[in-house]
Amino acid sequence: MQPTPSPTLSSDQEAALAHVAAALDGAGIDLEAGQAGLPTDETTAIAVLGKAGSGKTLLLSQIYRKLKESGVDIVSGDYEPKRSKDRRTLAILAPTNKAASVLRLRGVPATTIHRILYTPVYNPEYEQIAEWLAGQSRTKPELEGITPEALDRAKAFFDLHQSIPGAMAAVGLRGSDFISGWKRREDPLDIGFVDESSMLDERQFEDLKEIFPTLVLFGDPAQLAPVGLSGEMVFDRLPAPARVTLSRIHRQEGDSPILDLAHALGEPDLGFDEFERMIEQAARRDDRVVVAERVDCDLMARSPVLCWRNNTRVRLITAFRGAHGVPEAGLLPGEPLICDGIELPLKHRKKRLDLEARGLIKGAQVIFLGQGQKPGFARLHVLGAPDPQVSAASIIKIEQPEEDEPLIASAARMGASFLHGAAVTIHKAQGSQWPEVQVFSPDIYAAARAGRSEAGLPLWKRLAYVAITRAEDRLHWVTRYRLAKPKDGLSIADLKAPPPPMALSPATAAEEEPAQQSML
């Protein structure tokens, strides 16, 4: 079978590739010759910038493949092998699980920044299996309770899917068997690529520079800056020679009316009313753009309505819950949640790391599956996480219009904290994408009327740009304060759990704990 030819790069992509290749050359890697030499003492941070559709992800994936062909080891969220001083490594990072999963769907082994800032402590016995699967050991392990045939199944799974956790499951091992704990990373890595770097705050950026001598940021300068950076992104503070910009917008197969609308926002004289007319015209030409007078209640269960103002968000959530007949202080399976952080004292640092490793980091999107077996626990499906289903001590807050204090639907004393996720602010939606997205245009209009600017651009244009580019396939532009009645009830039928691991033996199978691992 002939290898798939590499896509032809445009002139600005070639210039960006040369920009990255020069940085890698200074770090001892000749990208053109496909040779990875010994690391140098040089440190560098550069940025590849471009708006939606400019080809940043294509370029990132091309450079990743070139580095892999050069013999560079990939550090992923699955398993981090013992590092040799002579081996070069690459880690591809994103700020959220959702953003990392977008890259993984495109064949790029991305993981989250949290997952790289902290490293797992592996069970030494089972690490023998991982080393053998990853090719670091030629000796097939001999472990009590695991047959050679089971190891062969694990090897076949790994060769097909390149997943250490999946291969471990094939021999009956869960993540809790293989990973015994977590600790803050002590030793630096080598090369780091960061996608969606417009979401980085200064502390994350400084942490990453400590870990990666060579750091390449991929980001969109038209997005919203993190709170506290005064409209700037961290890459804006890099010297001009360290930044390269992709200026050409690449046409997708069948074109994209959503991208056309996004890039129209770059016109300096475009006003809100004119832009809304453009949306209406696009909707008449193409069913991938929809102008709606009502919010689609069914769609909110998996794709939140995007809005600017926090009080709008709370009112939309209240309307969603009322339309589905959800008890005021309760939850129904299928309701969406957003992780608002981990509320644990310092003495429970290990438990915090365990939760974060399972994908429960601030901003993670979660679906409520039901109450856990212990009081205050909730069963959850973490969207975008490789091992998505978990039971965790949870504090679930349901905010109410005009009320200072939220209702508490799940009341663990400490653990993972959640807000409802049927609607989110556009700021929090950055880094995520959904097949279909609803944008609440009255909020965009309110921002336009307010006349506010951010980094020299009208705020409403930044909000509209970020919001509509969250849509992969279809954009719903909602024009009225109305909610359509749900056609379907809430459900979790679309959230398939991974198959349970195969038993080690009849004796050990009887001793297995429930497949849902409890946290805390």
C-alpha cells in the first residue's frame, strides 16, 4: 500500500514551516534531513498565528509527522516511557480535553497541559507490560495472573490502536491498577507544541517555558484574550521575529459559509446590522447556516447556547431545566455540566491530581449520568476524555436568576465542583467545537450597543468570531428571547461506556471492583 502523499502547503504555510524548522535546527533537529541530534542548550519560544481556516492544524500535524519520522519520541497522555538522555521528545498540548480531542480525531496524539504538568507514578510490575508494548523492552513480561495469550491480545490491540490504557484493559487492568499516584513534574521535557494558545494565561506560559526548552505556540489572534491579560494573548508579548502569521484562508471542500462569515468580521466598516443581514443571506443559500427565532432546547443538552452576559446564561439554563421538567434542586440523567474546579484542601493534593487526570479540570464538559453509590457522589461522562466515565464526589450548583446563592443539587463536602452547562459564555467556549452551535445574537447586539473594544477591535466582533467558529458543521443564529419546547426527553443513550476489561482469571474476576472507579 502506497503512503498517503503529504498535502501541498501554500506559500505562507511553507514560510511558517521554515520558521519552525529554524527553531528546531537551533535545538539540534534537522527537520529537512529527518535527523534528530543531541539536545542543545538553546531555549526558544515562537508562535505560528492565523485565523480559522488558515491551516494551523494542518501545519501542526505535518510537523508532528516529520518529527516522528525523524525518530523523536511522542509523549502523550497515554503513557510516558522512561526518557533516555539521547532521545528527543515531543509533547502536543491543548488547554482543555475538548480541544485535545479535536486534535486526536485528526490523528495527532494531543493531551492536556494539566496532564503534562503532572506525571503519573506507575505500578512497577505492570510498567513492564507498558515498556514491552512501547518497544523499550524486547523481553515479553512474565507476570502472575496474566497469561501469555492475554499479553498477545494486548500487543495486538496496541499495534492497532497505539493506546497503552486500551491494551492494559485487554488484559483486565484498569487505570487505577497501572497508575498508583501523581506528582508535579520535576524534570524538563524537550519540544512542546501548544494548540489554542490564545487561551493560555501568564502562569501557564511560564510553567510551560520551564518544562520545554523549545516551545511552539499555535494560536488565533482574533479570539478573546484570557481574563487578566488586558486584551493581549501571551504570544503578543513575544518579540516580532519569533512570530509568523498565516494570512491565506484555505477553502475547504464544498467551502464553508461559517468561515466566510467569520472572516467578514475583519472588515473595519462592518456594523452589526449589516453582519446580521449577511447571516440571513447565507441562510437562504446554505442550510449550514440557520436563522432561528427560538433556541433549540434539545440541542442544548449536548451543545450549549453561547452568550456574552452571565445573566443571559443563567436565564437560558433555567428555561432549559423548566422545559424538561427537571426538579428545582435535582438533576436528571443527560443534563450537561461544566467543571468549575476542584475544591480540595492541600492535604488532598493526590486526590486533586487523580481527578484532573481523569479529565475533571476547570472548563471540562460533563454529562450527568446519575447519583453515585455514596452520598454526594455523581456518575459522570467527561466529554473528550479517553476514559470518559467516572464517579466522583461532586458539588453541583444550579444558579437561579436574581438569586445570589445557587441551589445545590449534589452536596459533597469537597470534590469536583460543577455549574450547569446548557449555556456557557463565549469566553468559556474557546478551545471547544461542536457539530452544531447556537449563538444567542441578542447578547452580541448588546455588546455592539455598548461600544466596547478589546485590543483595538470592537468587542462584539471578537465575540461573534469566537462564537461562530465553534461550529464545525452548522451555525444556528438565534434572534429572539424564546425557547422551543423539547421534542425529545433527556437521555444518556448516546454515551456508550467502554467495554468492561476482560477478567484475568475466574479467581481474580470475582475480586474485581466495580468498573466505575470512585474518586475521593
